Amino acid sequence: MFNMVKMDLYRMFNSKSLYIIGIIMACLIFLTTGLLKMEFDSYERKSDKQIHAVNEDNVNLGMSVFVEPDEDGEVTVLNDFFANVSAKFLALFLVIFTVIFSTADYTSGYIKNIAGQVNDRSIFILSKAVSLFIYTIISVFWFLFIQILAHLIILGYVKLGDIRDLVSYVSLQILLNYAFLIIVMIISIILRNNLISMIIAICLCMNVMVILYNAIDKLLEKIGLDNFTVVKCTITGRISMLEVGGSVRENILSIAVSVIFIIVSMFIGIFVFKKRDIV
Amino acid sequence: MKEYLLETKNITKQYGSFKAVDDVSVHIEKGAIYGFIGRNGAGKTTFLKMISGLASKNSGSIELFGNKINSLSDIHGRIGCLIEEPGLYQNMSAYENIKIKCMLFGLDKSSYIEDLLKTVGLDKTGHKKVKKFSLGMKQRLGIALALIGEPDLLVLDEPINGLDPQGIAEIRDTILKLRDERNMTVLISSHILEELSKIATDYGIIHHGSLIKELTKEELLSKCNERIEIVLDNPLEALPVLDKMGFNNYKVVDSTRIQVYERLSESYMINRELVMSNINVKEIFVITEELEEYFLNLTGGAANV
């Protein structure tokens, strides 16, 4: 297992896409920070602005990023990070790399060189999962680093925000985004098709599933379950709805949803991969 | 009793109602170069995938050194394979491609990788990106990948497909080198019998998923030995004569030729009987059959190719 993880990490750090996606992400962070500054310079700030918390009623189709200033009228790294992550701006980059990384051994055919020579095929999935965990952490910190740099260069100041809230929020989002990547990885491995997997992953980032969730909610409402909303129990929903300094109950729910999705996805992925012939 | 490095017993692979491989039993001795011959779609690749642990079998058993392999995992590390075209990361160098698999085996020392590249004759181009490689070089790199972990059996599926004569010669030399230097047992599939005959010591012929013949090089050569070739205007007129003479093993191959595969010393008698029956014989002679022709005859004739 250790050797397989070593192999996957070598493959990951030797793939161009990792760096290209990282560079594009960095450029877009600078761009959005620049746009943010322009917007803040152009308009008078309204005093009643609050952090744009998303709830189950306003998880909408598409991607929109709202950044709110703090009481001093300045944008903290935490607020900016919150806005980008909850809008799944970060997730969008992560899933693109995940699809490329997860299917690379299939699309290249390299899997044929190794699949027959391992004790247990499940380590292929487990190893990718470990590699993606490392990738998620690196990407989140890369994102934060670039954001801090962009604030420093473009806004001319760096205000992190409440450190405790930042650490807690970042940690939970790492877990939620990681769970999302595991789902995308399993979809890619099952479908073995880069394009379709990529489309599905991007659609998930764009909250396309909200249409389905709303339909299920309506159905549940008809059978008497008025207070249940599906989106609250989904990874993409939790990524959007997780609040900065949220309640312990909500944080635990996020952790529980992540863990359940990770376990179920991994189980399905391992089952399919073990049963299937390598073609 | 012979001891085999690899033996399959009635292995079958079924997709729905279609049997891609049907009850195939092969016997491969240690140090042999086993040529697995069959037309496209005969079931060669499916069979090799099962041997290599890439596909599961529906029934039958595989034994390696006399030990039954019950699951794919048991094959671990003992069989190196190159199935269909080599699976390579095009944006990486040959060295990096090898290094990745070496990491899996915990063998990622630079000297080991360089040795492998040298074995397949890629030591001077090891740091070049694979996408710049010729097909022959890619095939050799695929062989190098299959050699990682010192497998007991090397499985090569159509390694000369699409190669130019020079590429074919390079692959042939590589395989012979592996046999001579490492006493490697090789299972190699191809539909080009002529090429395979230059290196193989044993043969298995598969057709429509079934193994129709398993024979040694000597047996194959003797089978391909001789036949009587009769050239005449209307072969159909000659058939009653041949039947009357008691010939059963003959074939009308085209509008002017009959091939007789038995009683080869009686060509003069055939000639006499045909002339006496007022049938004009243009030519009658005994010739040696080409290997390729033998294979075609076994698998239903050239018309079915």
C-alpha cells in the first residue's frame, strides 16, 4: 500500500495538469481579488451588509461569489476564502484535476502494466484516495497562500479574520471538499471516461443536482416530511451551507455527511474495481 | 510426467452467451517461447488477460509451477505482461514510466531502471519523452515494464503488430536475448505465424475461442512438410478419380488446383489415373507447405481471414 501511494504521488507531482491547474487557479484568484477591489472602489459600502450565509433556500444553480467586508470595511482572508469555497470556486479546480488524475492510468493504459501484479486491487482505490487527501490539503493551502498574496499585492493589506474561525472553517472545508473529490474519483473510475466525468463533476459544482433535490423535497413534503431538505445532507450542499463560526451541531453534521459519503463511495468504487476486468 | 511453468485447465471466459475463450488448456514448459496463434478475434487477448490477472475467468483453473491460482491476486508479481498496445504515460520519459512501476515493487533504484532500459535497448533514449518514441521503441519499453519484478513468465500480446521489418527484428532480438540471458519463459501471441516461427519453441493454435492444436516446433515443421499439388483445368472432374483411388484428405484450393495431403509417394499414380480418365493434368508435384498456409488450413482456409 505504501509503495502504491508513493507511486501515485510520484505520478501526481510529475503531471503537468497539477501545475497548470494550480497556476490557473492562482491567476483567477488574483483576477477576482482585482475585481473585488474595483467593485469596492466603485461603490459605497452599505452598512447593513453581512456575511452572505447560504442556506438550504438559496443554494441556486450556477456559481456566484459574494465577498463581504468586515466592520472596518475591509475584506478579510477568511471572508474571501469563505466566499470562494462556499461558491465551489475552489472545488471546480479540484474536481478537474481529480478527474484527470483518477483516469490517467486508464486513459494511458498504464493500468494494464500493474493491475495484474498487486495482491489486492482495492489498494488502487485506497492509494488514490490517500493521494487525493494530500492533494486537497495542498490545494487548500495553495489557495489560501495565493489569496493572502493577492490581498497583500492588490488590496494592500492582509487581514486574516478570526483565526479560530479560520482554522475551523478551513479544516471542515478540507474534509467536505475531500469527500466531494472522492465522489468524483469514484464516478471517474466507474465511467472510465474523462469527458463525461468532467461534465458531471462540473455540473455538481454548479449545483445542477439542486433540481433533483428540490423535486425530492417536494415529494417528501407530499408524504408529510415537511422539515427535511435533501440538500442539507449532500456534500455539495454542505460545502455551500457551512457557516463561519457555525454551531457545533452543524459542524458535526458536516463531518458526518463527509464521512458517510467517503465510506459509501469508497465501498462502491472498490467493489466495482475488483469485479471488473481491465480493458 | 512433464512439469509445466504454466498450465491452464479448461478455462472459459463468457460474455453473456458468447464464449470468448472456451475450455482452453495450454501447457507451457519453463524456458519455452510459446507462440499463441490465432486470427483477430480468436480469443487470444482475452486468454492472455486471464493469464495476466487482468480479467477473471468463468470456469477452469490456472496453475503456475503446479500451484493452483484461485484468484487474480495469487498471480501477484509472477507474470509480467504487455497486452495489446503498451500502456504508457506519453508525457513522461521511458525512465519515468519504468520508475513508476518500480516504485510499486520497491525497486526504484536508478541502476535497476538503467539495467532494464539497457536490456531492451533503450539506454540511450531513456530520458526522451515517450510521445516522441516510434511504435517499436514503445513496444520495447512495454517489454521493459513487463520485466519489472523479475517475473517467471512474460506475456506478450501481438508485440509486432504494426511494426516495420526493423521494428519486428528488434522485438525478436529482445525476446531471444531475454531467453538466452535470463532463461525467461515467454508466451507470445500473434496472427503472423511466419514471424512467430522464427523464435517460438512451442505453439498453441486458437480459433473461435477454442484451442484447436498444441504442438512443438518440430511437430509443426513436420506437419507443414509436404503435399501433392495438382494443377488442371477443372478440378471438379478429378475428384471422382481421387475418391475412387481412396484419397480422403484433399482440398480444392482454387479453380485450377487440388492439394492432396496423404500418400505423397503416389503422385505418379494420381497422374496416371487422371490421364486414363481423360483429364488433362497441367502439373503435378510434391511441395512443402508454408507455415502460414498450414495455419490457414487449420482454421478454415484463407477465405475466412
